[in-house]
Amino acid sequence: MLEFLNQIINGLSLGSIYALVALGYTMVYGIIRLINFAHGEIYMFGAFAGMLAITVLRLPFFLALIFAMVVSALLGVVIERVAYKPLRKSTKTAALITAIGISFLLQNVTAMVMGNNTSAFPQVFDQKVYDLGGIRINSLQILIFGVTIVLMFLLQFIVLKTKLGRAMRAVAVDKDASVLMGVNVDNTITITFAIGSALAAAAGVLIGLYHIRVVFWMGTAPGLKAFVAAVFGGIGSIPGAMIGGFAIGLMEALVAGYGGTMWSPYRDAVVYLLLIIVLLVKPSGLLGKNVKEKV
Amino acid sequence: MILKVNDLNVHYGVIHALKGVNIEVEEGQIVSLIGSNGAGKTSLLRTISGLIKASSGSIEYLSQEIVNPKHPELLPSTGLVQVPEGRKIFAGMSVYENLLMGAYLRKDKEGIKEDLANVYARFPILDQRKHQDAATLSGGEQQMLAISRALMAKPKLLLLDEPSMGLAPLLVKEIFNIIRDINASGTTILLVEQNAMQALRIADKAYVLETGTIVLQGTGQELLSSPEVQKVYLGG
């Protein structure tokens, strides 16, 4: 039982990361029906930005976190304007291939500038392990979970309670009708990219801190798993991405904890197996709407 | 003259959708545009609202040239507001949020509140369902919402694209009464309809559009009694 609770705690902190990244996938998909496969690299970029903010700019951790979120949001905006916006009226395949291209570009440029090897992420906090009657909680896990919950509340507030959020939802439903209301569709899409990128960057900084290192390929696997999380929750649905992220994190932790030597090396495979099952059984995901694709 | 469309041409690729269309709308009028499916009625409204590009011609609204605007989303702030074909309410958003979308460009908080109260007074059903997902409304209620949402923008010229589409006869009558009411309270109306009978009855002036060309025009009464209109659009 204690082991189980410990794995739940591991799963929740891991799931926080997946959920933050999944939100960007789902928001961008919701508004322009694009699977932004470069999103994992924004997460990687955010981790580097946070690392450099601490080591070079000497910023305290939370300022570094905000710094990383802001510059990654700007990167997301530039990518959207330069690479995706010109393709808005092209086929989905063209945009998808472009996203994959951007992903490689960001990885290679990062490798060129920062080197192929892992860089150390400064340990700005003394890690404490709290022992609550056998349940071990690491202070960083609390930080990851706490930051994630705060960001999720902030996002939900923006999306559900503000004029910007209404515009984002309206554009996701019907672009022409949004124009007739007075919404600037291009700007709304750009802001959506910015918000999604900022969330991914926060996840990147948190994981950098947790794993005490960053490297140019670090976005690939979590990016894919976050994508699985978004699909699992119902792509396009913001609560779905949150639930999906936590679900994937928990599953991975449980397989790692209980799989023994036989299964735990295959925890990633379990996640992808889940994707296949979800796609077979409920293609629209947990909270996804069963709408026909608009062409 | 609130709206003057001059020699407007619209192409979709090789298809010539509007072929030199001229229409004029005087302030305070109801002007109806009738025609069968694919005649170009919706294309005309969408071009006026800047959603599709004209290949040539001009659109003067309040004596300003507005053809092919760089920012079509700013037109509602000038009082040029469209209720699109098929209502296009925002599913997943509440009735209240849909109405707020109509007032998107307005900054006068007090005025918005007042207009919201007016909408709720006029359509109590929207008041009752204001926190409900707009997609759960019936067709007639959705049309009322779509019209109310447009009213939240304080239109001077309201473009209505097939407001009676898919509604039961009793509701159709109600929608036309609403249109007349809106007009009576000072809003000019350009109405596109397939329901020629009703559209001509309430029209000060009307146009018949066939395959992208205006083929007939006159007062609503004149067109109602025109043998061609009777034969093609009024079923005998």
C-alpha cells in the first residue's frame, strides 16, 4: 500500500509535466486543427532558457521560470507566424510535415549552440525528502505539482472567464462567425500558441530542475507522451489534456514501480499501447467531442 | 443611402459567383434579396462583410468604401453586422457568452449591460437559458440567439442570411415579426431569403438574384405581383 502511494506521488509529479505539455498540443489543435509536433522542442527550449536564466542571468528560480515562459512564448509566436500561418490554407499534411521540420530544426540548432552533451541544471533548491509514515515526498515533487496546479488554474481562468478566452473558444468553434463578431482571428491564434508554449516551457524548467540536466533531445519522448495524453483526454479539450497528462504519468509510474524487471523497462511501450487502445475504443478520447472533421 | 453596391464581381476560382451586382439600401428600409440556392445571395452578404474578396466593384457603406477590407473584423464597430447563414452560434459556450461575443468590440460596459437586459426582456427564453450551452437550444431559439447576438453589436445595418432556414412555419412567422420589430426600432435591414413570400411582404424594396445577376427589382409589392416572381418563387 505504501509502495502504491509512493508511486502515485511519482505519477502525479511526472503527470504534471505531461499535462502542461499536453495543454499546448490540445489548445493548438483545438484552434487550427494542427498537431504541432514541434511542441516537445518548445519544452526543451524552455528548459534551456530556464537553465541559462539561472546560470548566466543569475535570476532567482521563479523569475527564471517566468523568463523561460516568456521567451518560449515568443519563440512559439515566431514559429506560428513564420512557419504555420503561411500554410493556414494549405493541406493539413503540409502543416504537419512543417511541424516535424521545425522540430528537427530546433533540436539541431540547440545541439549546435549548446553542444551535444547534457548540460547541468543548477540545483537552486536543497532537495528535502519528507517522510510521512513511509510515504516519501520530495520537495521538488511538491514544487512541480504546485506550479502545475497554479498554472492550470490561471489557464482555466483565462479561457473561461476572460474576453480573450471567449475569443479563443469562439475561434476554435467557427472562424468566420468570430470575424463577424469582431475577433481578430490571426491574433487569437498567435496568442494561443504563446500560451501553449509558455506552459510547455514551464514544464521544461521544472523537469530540468528535477533531473538536474538538460539536453537537446530531451523534448522528443515527453513531447510524444504528452501528445498521447492529449489524445487520451480528447484532443481539443483542455480539461481532457489535464486528466490525460496525469493519467499517463500515473500509469508510467505504476508500470515502473510494479512491472518488476520484466515490464518496467517497457513503461514507454505501455503508454503507446494505451494510445492504440484509446484510438480503437474511443477515438475521440475521454472528454473529446465526437464531431466530424471539417474539411 | 446607407449601402451602395456597385458592379460587384466575385470569383471562386473559375466560377463567376457575382456578375456585376448593383444594389442600394436606404436608411431605415427593409431590403430583401431573394433567389434560389446557389444564386449568390450568401456570397453577396459575405463579400459585404469582408469574408470573401471581390474581384472588382465597390461597396459603399455610410459613404465609405469598404470593399475588401484589410480588417473585416472591425466592420461591426461601424454598425455593419451580419447574422450568418445557419446561425453559427458558438457551441460549447453559454447563451450569455454568445451574447457577449456580439458586443466584442464595444467598450461601454453599462451600455452592454443595458442591451443584455433588453435582449432578455425581448426573449425571455434566452434569459431562462442564459447559463446553458447554446448548442442545446432548439433551432428557433438558436436563431433568436443569433439575431440577439448581432443586436448586441448595436447594428445600423443588419445583414440577415436566411433567418427562416429550417424553421417550422409558426417560428418563421415569429422570426419575420422580430425582423419587422428590429427595423421599426431604427435598424436598416438587408435580408437574404429563400422564403420569397414572407421576405417580399415585409420589404420596402427587393431584388431577385439569379446565377449571380440581379434580374428583377422593385418594391416588395411589385415583386409579389410580378408574374415571373410568382411563377418561379411563389409556386404559381
